[in-house]
Amino acid sequence: MEIRNYSPRTIRCYVSLLAIAARYFHFSPDKLSIEQIKNYLQYCIKQRGYSVSTINQIISAFRILFQDVLAKSWEKIKIKRPRKNRHLPDILSKEEIAKMLRLTNNPKHKAIIVVLYSSGVRREELLNLKIRDIDSDRMRIRVRNGKGNKSRDTLLAQNTLELLRSYYRLYHPSEYLFESYRAGTAYSGSSVIKVVQRAVQRANITKHIYPHSLRHTFATHLLEQGVNLKVIQKLLGHTSMHSTAIYLHLAKADFKNVKSPIDQIQETF
């Protein structure tokens, strides 16, 4: 999996799922028959109550084991993936974003929320940002090795840059943009979740909001501003957008004149 550039998090997840299956059967998963795998999946769905996402991860883990490790033909294994129920994510209004920021006094926490919303980066991408990735000359944030190990540029709003400069003068991070109490060590994902959820609580917002919700909000607000879907796709780093796939092509999207939605919030952070 490392050769195929799977992220460490994905590798840990797949190995853990296969280890759970091995304990269930009391022998190595590589000796399982196709029927045993199907029965195990049914057990996970009906007895363990696993979510559709987890079931799909188990299937992917078995596919990698059979196809890549054991060199067996996975195409001959007829396992139908369950369909995932799609729920529309909760989106914050610009007023709610402004309230969250206004009630967040910690400069570091405020900077984290602003970067998540103003650039649309994923949580893991935020944690991997380094100081050199803030390109004030081009007003871009460089996302290196994002999902699928792909790099891209996204927006750096002027007020985000000013906030980051103030944050930098206070905290002096040495390598990562957001560091833990140990210099040179990235901030933790669980801490980012707490930062966002506490800001939501302070603002008395009852929606189910997580760090990824700010990414959804970023994209939604850009769409409401009339930004082309191809441009949004580029900014988010999506490989494809199913609902608009017919209109997408390989031409480089131009977002030179696109402004981050945070520029529309007239607040002093």
C-alpha cells in the first residue's frame, strides 16, 4: 500500500479491519473463500451494525489483499457493495461564520477556523500545511500531497493573510503552520475538531458542524457567488464531480479573479 501511495491513515485502517476479520475467523484472511467473505460482510451489517462506509472500507481492504498482495483476480469475486445513503451536510451561513469568529478569542483557534473556511482545505491538509505553503506573492495556499497524494493551490484571502501574520508573530511556529506544544510537531486532528465544535457551541449553533463542514460551506458560498463549478472542483482538489462530470474537461481552470467567501464578511477578527 505504501508503494501505491496510500496515506498512513488509510493503511492503518485497512490493516486494522483485516486484523479484526482474522480474529473473527481465527485464521489468516488470505485463506478465506469468497463465500466466507460474503457471510462475514453480512455479519458485520446485521450483527455488528457497521455503517455503509465501514463496510465499503472492509471490501476495499479485502480487494487490496487479494488483488495486490495475493495476486488473485478480484474481478471474479462478486461482492456487491452496499449503496451509501447520501445525506446533505449542514452548511453554515455567513452570519454564523462571522459569529463563530467573533466569539473565538484564542488567536490560534481563530486562525484555524479562518483557514478551514476561507480556503476549503481538508482537516488533514490543514495539519500538513507548512509556513512555506503560504504564498503571499501569488495569494495562494499550496496544498501538498492532499487526498490521493495530489497537490494543488487554493485561495489565500487578504484578511486571512493578515490574520496569519498576526498569529505568526504571537506563536512563531518553526515548521508547520499550526504546531502542537512541541516545536516542529503538527497540531493534532482531534484538537482541530475541538476548536471547531467549541466555536459552534459558543455561537449557539445547533447544526452538526465538524471541520469538514467548513469545507462544504466554502464550496457552497463560492457557488452562490456564481463561481464556475470547474473552478470549485480545482480549489477543492476533487478528481471528479459526479453531477457535473459531463461539463468537466482537462482545461486548466482559471481562478485568478476568484475571491474567498471570507472576503464578504465585514468583521474585524
